[in-house]
Amino acid sequence: MRWIKFTTGGKTRHGIVEDDRIIETSGDMFGEWSKTSATHALADVKIEIPVWPPTFYCIGMNYVKHLTEAANARGEVPAVPDRPQVGYRAHNALIAHDEDVVIPRGATEKIHYEGELAVVIGKKAKHLSEADAMSCVFGYTIGNDVSERTWQRADQGLWRAKNADTFKPMGPWIETEADVEKMQTTVCVNGKQTVSFRTNDMLFKIPQFIAEMTRYFTLWPGDVIWMGTDGQSPDIKAGDVVEIGISGVGTLRNRFVAEQT
Amino acid sequence: MRWIKFTTGGKTRHGIVEDDRIIETSGDMFGEWSKTSATHALADVKIEIPVWPPTFYCIGMNYVKHLTEAANARGEVPAVPDRPQVGYRAHNALIAHDEDVVIPRGATEKIHYEGELAVVIGKKAKHLSEADAMSCVFGYTIGNDVSERTWQRADQGLWRAKNADTFKPMGPWIETEADVEKMQTTVCVNGKQTVSFRTNDMLFKIPQFIAEMTRYFTLWPGDVIWMGTDGQSPDIKAGDVVEIGISGVGTLRNRFVAEQT
């Protein structure tokens, strides 16, 4: 099932996508809900951020190829994590499918995409074992972990580099029935493929992260965990359109534009 | 004015504290609101987290004495930041005044408090100058940036060390009329003072941070910025009660307990 949050006629609602139509729902997608009689053409609505996460988790350095290539580019020896370690992103940076990524004034040309699987939590969870970890997962969406690499090297932490306004596109919807093992992540810039990798080629996989996180954290319905990325991005410039497709989930598309002075 | 969020009779509301009573309000504390005829004794209500921040900002290393002492304790040379740099904390960890900080299983004895002034944003803001920066500030509350120092050294990032469930007490209310220049932060453990410092002895002050942050980030009503801490904490153990008082704002009190096995 594909859960979408959308606006039409000035009202924002949830619904289920079937082919090119949305069946409007009432209630709570994580709890009690039902279909209504209202439907909309997918093409006629504005797609919103699919869920506003209580906590916005993000995993770095979770694909060996990506972290090796990134270290090589810096002339460093890659530091491969020996256990799951958890990072975060900031809510101010979230935007929806088809909204514009605004390249801030003062940014260098080193603007990169990172195509990531985003796990959406559906149930309150603490102290889950790896075997039980997937029981709290509601579904999957897609994130673009946009990064300004010059700031990433210059700053303590990732504040400007990854959390500038509009740097965290997420969407277009939440797919509840996809099989992670079968997913392939493919990124296209202006319609031309730049990278493709097996989504589940993760150093530490989703159950390992959920088990480790819930030793210390309560996961809540709507929390998202972005799972990291593989491969390297070319420099993205104003006017470029980046599409991140994950098979079985969907495609997240955003245009990059320059901040107006 | 002191804005409080509280629960009584199973309902959670906002109100204004006057002496030992709460005058219930209706509307939006950041926008249109009015007093109602309902009042409650402060002692009769459960105090809630005063605001749920859209983004939860937190500044590290913003008091020279604290970062020098911390570096000395590690046998390192202190690295004093040369410009404002922004960090974050995680929403899962937030608790209210008088709720318990739960020391997780597996934590070492190196559990420390950090008493911090928390700035509450009241207006949407971007590209503010230092001169205009304070125009977006709604008021002040108090944060305890509880830390597990062994994890802080062992991990990449601050995930377990500072964001374990219950590690971020905030409250008890938001004071809108306090003067930062006159504030003194005083921490007591089990009623005995352990540290006291001038709250505004910050390396980079609130307007400098807001000006730098709003170059890249939109600040939204309810966002909080924890401003860092001074001094060193003794090791805090289960049963201890930590009170962080900031003159003109209030006192945030929390008991520490061990996680039940």
C-alpha cells in the first residue's frame, strides 16, 4: 500500500495511491483508518512530505564502496565503522517531492546528492531484538541527503553541510509492502543515470540498527531512519533535476535552484 | 510572562503562571491568544515539556572555562571555536520538569548534568542581522544536557551519549521577560550547590548564533536553541536530584533513577 500526504482545494489530507489515483482516507495511518468515497487524480494534487518525523534519524557511512571512495577522494584511509552508529538530520531542511532544493548563497560548487532508503516507523518500540526489529517498521520512502562538501570539511558537525533549508527532500509516499532484499537504488541527473546500487548492500542492515537504537531510544510512529548511500555524486548545479528511484518504492524528484539574492 | 504547558483532569493546556497559580489560556501562545476564566494551583497540575520544538538546536563548547576544563580532564589542548557552530539534540530524549532521568542499563558512572539556557523562538526568521536577531526570540526556558561521558568518547557522534531516552529535561516554563545579561545559572545536586556561572559568559552570544544560523536555516516558532554550559559536573548516580536554576527564569528539577531490568 502507498500512503501519500497531499493538498488539494486548500486542504491537506492522507490517502492511498492506486495506479494514478488517490483514495482519500480518514483517521490515523499508524492506527485506525478507513477509506472515504473521495478520490483524486495523482497528477492534480500537490504532494506533501509524507510524514513529519518526531525524531529524524540518519545513518552515515553504511555502504563500504561509498565511504571508501569518499576517503580516497580526500586522500585518506577509509574508516569502516565496526558497529552501528546513529546520526541525525534537522527538520527545517525537509521538503517534499517536486519542491525545489535551494542552493544557498555562499555555497561552493561541491553540491552533491545522496540517494537513501528511508525507513518509516509505525509502532512505539524499545528494546527490540534483531529478530523482532522489523515488527515496528511501517514502510519505506526515499530521501535525498543533499550535502555541501566544502562546508562538510570546514565545519564541526553537519549543520550547514547537510541541514541547510531544503537540503532534505523526502517522498513521494510511503510504500508498506516493498521487499528490501529486492530493492535497487538508481539516481538520474537530468534524466541520465549517474549511479545504481543494491539498496540492501548495507554494512549494517535495518534490523541491526533498530536493535541497537532501541537499546537507548524509544522509536515512535512516524520516526524515520535514513539508511545511508552508495556511490559518488557529480557536482549538482542550479537547473539540474535529480531523481532517486528505489525499485518497489517509487521515485523522488527535485529540481535544484540558486537562492535568489 | 511565564508560559506553562500542563495537564490536569486528563487534559493538556497552556497557561500563564502568576505567583503560585496558572491562568488557563486559549489560542496560540506564539500568535493570537486570550486568558480564560479557568485557574489552577501550580502545585495541583502535572507540568509538561513547555514546547515541542520543530528543530532542536544545541550549541556545544560555548563557555571557555567548560571546554578548557573538559580538555584538561582528557589531557588535551582545548580547541576554542573561532566562529559559531551549531549542533542538535534528539526529540526522543525530551522530558518535563519533575520527570525522571533514567540511567540506561550499560551506562558507566560518568553521568553528568549540563545546565543550559534554552532560547525559544517565537517568529519565523531567515537572514536576520545580529542587530535584529533578538526580534525572533519569544522567551527562555532551561535545559539539562545530560551526558554519558564514556559513550561520548567511544562513539562517532553524540547519539547514546546525549540522546538516550530522558536525557534532555526541559522546563519548567517559558519566561518571556528575562534579561540575559542579568542571569546567573546555578546547579544544585541534592540541594547542595555544585556550580554557578554568569549565564551570558558565552563565547558567542545569542544574537551571533541567530544571525549565523539564519544565513542557512529558517527558524520557526517553537524552535529551541540550547546555549551550552559552563563548569564541570560530578558523577550523578541513581537517587540524585539535580536542580538547574537560572535567575529570572526558574528552576528545572529532575531525579535520576536506574533503568529497571
